[in-house]
Amino acid sequence: MTTITYIEASGQRTDVDVADGWSLMQAAITSGVDGIIGECGGSCACATCHCYVDEARLGELPPPSPGELDMLANVAAERRANSRLACQIKASPLLEGLILTLPETQE
């Protein structure tokens, strides 16, 4: 298990223990984190799991795929240099303590 911290737009912080291999979108939805919708179920086809990854740790993630970059072009909230789709980030021990901040809107 890997602990990931989600910070909702309201400022609410939620620590979630995520099974290795699970997407951070799956973990957020299962744990009732407000601000992740995941309309496409994690198939990288909707951008409703947009999040901002802690900039200090962004380099620890695999780079976004071309498909993820295409979806990030359609996010509802401001796209930033640290924008990612939570469905494309898989939990692993290397991500222990990672912080994701959620935008004010997904749609």
C-alpha cells in the first residue's frame, strides 16, 4: 500500500492507502474524494480526473503518454505544467506520500 494525499478544491485533505498497481483515480473514487469524477472509468478518454501533482515530485512519474497529453488539452480547469490525469498514474512504493491537488471543476 502507498499513501497518497488528495487536496480537494475546498482545502480538505484526505490520505488514502492505495494498493500497488491501482490508479490514483480508482483510489480517489473508491475513497469518496470529492473532485475526481472519472467518467470514462480510467480509459484516458474524458479528462475528468485532472489533478495537479506536487511539482517537487513530478519527475518521479513516468512522462504522460501522447493520449494523456491529448486529453490534458481538454481539461475544464486551468492546465498547468504539473497537470496530469489521475487515471494514468499507478500507485507504487516510489510514490509514497505524493500529494495531488484537485482543481475547482472537472466539467
